[in-house]
Amino acid sequence: MQETVKHPWHGVPYGEEAPRIVNAVIEIPQGSRCKYEIDKDSGLLKLDRVIFSSFHYPVNYGFIPQTYGGDKDPLDILVITSLPVQPLTIMEAKVIGVMQMIDGGDPDDKIIAVANTDPGVNHYNNIEELPRHFFDELRHFFEEYKKLENKTVVVEDFGDKAKALSIVEEAIEFYKTTFVK
């Protein structure tokens, strides 16, 4: 029997406990300067670019499968772990908040989560429990890392768990109305 490889965006479920605990597909490990993203056609990971500045990703960056955000991409997720996670890893992520930003004039929400199976971070349940410096570092990274490309990113606000859960639910429904016939 021959099995078909599933597309990470369309073939992997968003998770039985969504929106509270979702599957996250990691594209970029914490500490990387490489901006990887899923190729929408093939499902392979492609190198979009090496970040033009000396910045590195402060958390693992990926997406929630079978979601569709307002930027016409899978919904982004930032997953806090005690160690970097390899690209194309599927992991359970507990949603705790959201960073709402504008990237090149378009809304681009980033769900903030912790690795559900990482005992170093899974005790966090709400974004308000994270250290203040985490928000400063995240805001600084996302507002500055594209400056040498002459691109503008504005972090508008950090939203609580309720706001994040609502955004995840909307992105699941948007995916269903866009892709499921």
C-alpha cells in the first residue's frame, strides 16, 4: 500500500482541542537568521531569505495548519519552548495570547503559544504571566528585522487569550469557507 505525503498546510489537522491547543508546524527555529516558509504549491520548506540584519528569531515561528489569516496565508504562530525546534516539526501548542501587527500595510496576527509538552514552559496559561522583557524583545525584533530591506512593520498590541482564541476560530472558519468545498 502506497501512502501519500500530506501537505503541511492542507493535510495536517489543526488539532482536536483547537482553538485552545493547536497543532503548530514550525518553519523557523528559535535562534535562526533564515526566514523559511512553506511553499504553498509543493508543501516543501523554502528559504525566503536570510534576514538582512544581525537579528535572529526570538521564538520558534510557524503556522497552524488548515487555517487562513487575513494576510491570505496560514495563521502564524510563535511557540515558546525551552529549546529550538527543527523546521517541519508538528507540535502541540497551547494558545496564550496574540501579537497584532501591520506588515507592509496588511494585518498580520501572530498567535503566541507555549509548547504543550515542554515542562519548561507549559505552566504558562495566559500571556499576562510572561515576563515584561519578552514583549519588549518580541516587539523590537518584529519592528526592526525588516528595516534594512526598507520595509515597515508596526506591532499594534498584544491581546489576551480570549482574543487569540477568537482569531484562531475565525482563521479555521475562513479556511473552511475558502478551501473546503
